Amino acid sequence: MVQQACPDERMPLTHSMPHVLDLLLDAVCVVDKDGRFVFVSAAAERIFGYTPEELIGKPLIDLVLPEDRAATQQVAEEVMSGTLKPYFENRYVRKDGQVAHIMWSARWSDDHQLRIGVARDITERKRSESLQAALYAISEAAHAAGDISELCRQIHGIIAQLLPAHNFCVALYEPDTAHLSFPYHSDQRYPDSPPTSLDALPLSTRVILGGEPMLVTPTTRSAALEQAASLEAEALYWLGVPLPTQDGTQGALIIKSYQESERYSEADLELLQFVSTQVAVAIERQQLLTRLHFMAQYDQLTQLPNRRLFNDRLETALARARREQTQLALLFLDLDKFKQVNDSYGHAAGDLLLQQVAQRLRDSVRESDTVARLSGDEFVVLLERGHALDDITAVAEKIRAALDQPFDLNGQPQLIRTSIGIALYPTHGDTPQQLLSLADQAMYKAKHSGGNRVLLSE
């Protein structure tokens, strides 16, 4: 026979129930029909930051993150209608201002007109999930972004999902110049790109050169800045983590806040540091792709477009000239007696001469025109949009005169002259091959006629 305890025997257990609930890691919360707390277990203080005494009588909805209040209110109404709600998730603002992710199970007691819920703090789980998602997203961005600016913009969006990041920038350190560059900068107060001098940005410099993360708050700001006059001094909260590589620190991720409502903590510093390695790898990959792209399309000695890129630009320019019915000019240049420079002074002097020639060519034409090095001492210039024949020959003569001035080869003045052939679209040809061939032939005629002259194709 099963014996039932008499009422007097059950009373001690009933009276001790609140103390039993206080042993639970999850918080037990009871709210009335108006949504005010009437009971919370001890775990509520750990989860919400408020003591039980502070919570009693307080509307639960006031603790909910504003973005989650509508959904929370809807679920509360469903629970009060008799629907059991297990595993409902929403976010709350703790007493210290931090956001807590909570998973609830709740039901309605019609007899007592009370809503009873059990709250489990899943903030760390959500943080771990968010970090893993962020790492994956950064990896995906590294493969999808077209350039480093686009990559950093995507990284900004990813990090903004983890913590407030309205003011965010990526600073890269240039060891050759001992300056900073900013492939990405977003600042609500100072939209212009920051100064590149290390002295102007003492916090960023300390993070990059020291290789250590830094968190600056209103209580530590003066000591951190050491009274230095800096744009960084205006931020209430400043967060910076280095971007580590095998060769040292390549830069830093920097987040700033100008308002007390967006505070950063040591946990935020750890979070940003956690993703910084993946960000550094992504940036390195993008920089490598940029270098490979440059090497494939530009001459490494002169930094001018190479034959491949020039052919692409010539094709595009011809298509545009046909469409707009405009003239286009191709200048083919060859340095007179360049071989003698190599033979007399060595290939290093010859390389230096080619670099100086490239710079003089750039200085002689418009930015919209194209100067390229095809091979050896052969250069081409593409003139388009608005050049009449007199203008074309004037540009060619300007180039010839610029190259007729002495070059300084490590203290040794050297005279080098050039022969220039010109072919026009549509007068002389309408394909890249025709124009290049005719301009080349005109250049050789100029060279064989004594050199240092300009000749228009026949």
C-alpha cells in the first residue's frame, strides 16, 4: 500500500521550495498578468545583473532589448492564452548595459493568473556560434571580394554583427615609409581618412608596433593617451587589435565609440582579437592577389602597363573610337643607341635609364592617355579622345624633346634620343595589329633617317 504524506509532513518541503529553486543554474521567474515580476530565483541576479529585490514589481518587458520587444510581447500573449512555449529565445539588457541572450520555457497558470518561466543564459553559446559564423564569413569574403577596399567593407559588416562598430577602420603599416595607410575607414564624426603619420595616432601606433591589443575607456583614456593631442582622444571607448602575420604585425583593426551607450569591454577585446587572425589572413590573400594581378599586367621595372594590358586598352579604345567616330593615335618609340648604354655602363645603368624614360613619358601626356613598355627599349603611347593631327604631332614632339634632355645615370650625364612613328585610326588602319605594325614601320624609317625625329605613317 502506498502511503501519502500528511499535510504537516509536506509543509517543510513546501516552505523550502524557494531555497530549492535557488540551487538551480537556470532562473525561475514568475510574472503577473500585467507582466511584472512577483518572484525570481537567485540565478536571476547572475543572468540579469539585478538583485531579486530590484526585480520584484519591475515590468519584464523593460529588460528586453528594444529590437526584441514586439516578438516577446507576442509570445507572452500566446502563453497567457494557454500555449506552452518551450525554447523561445530573446535578448535582454543587463544592469551593466551588456546584452544577454536568454532561452525561455514558459507556461500560464490560469488558477493563479501567473506566467511561470525558466530562463537559461545562452549568451556564451550564441557568442561562440557568432564567432564561428564570423570566421566563415571572413573566409568567404577573402575569396569573393574584388579588392582590399571591398574586403574591408565586408569585414566591417561582419564585425558589426558581433559588437557595435559604427566607427571602424583598418590600418596597415608601411615599414618602408614608417607610415600608416587606411584601405577602409568609416567614422561618423570624422569621415575623412585619418592622418598617416604615426605620431598623429599614438594608440594605433602602440597597437601595431607593440603587437598587443588595447582597450581604452573613460577611466583609462588619459593615462593611455598621455595627454597627446590626437583625434583618437575624442573617443570615449577605443578598441584596437593587431593584425598578426608570420613576418610581424601588418596593421590593426580599430573600433571607436563616441557615446556612453556603446561601451566596450575586455570581452569585446577578446572577441575582436579572436577574429583578427582570420582577418589578417584574408587581407594578406587580397594583397597577394593584387600583386599577382599587377605583375601580370604591368612591367616590373618601369611600372608601366605591359604588352598584354596595352593590347586590352587598345582594343577598348578602338571600340570607343568606332562608336564615337573619333580619331585615335598610336605612337611607337624606340631609344636610339640604347645598347651602347648597356655595353658602356652596365645593365643597372640601362635599367635606371628606362625608369627615367618611363617617368618623362608619363609627364608628357594626359592621365587619360596610356604609356606602355612593350619590350627592351620599345615604348608605345596611346592618344585618344579629342586629339587633332596637329595636337598629336605636338605631343610627339614634346615627348621627343623631353627625351632629348640629358639623363642622370648615378651622377653620369647621358644623352639619349628617340625615334617616334605615328599611326592613326581610321586613317591608317582599323585593327590593333595594323596600327602597331604601321607605327613600328614609321618608327624604323625615322631611325634609319638619322633618328631623333617623329614620322607619320604613310
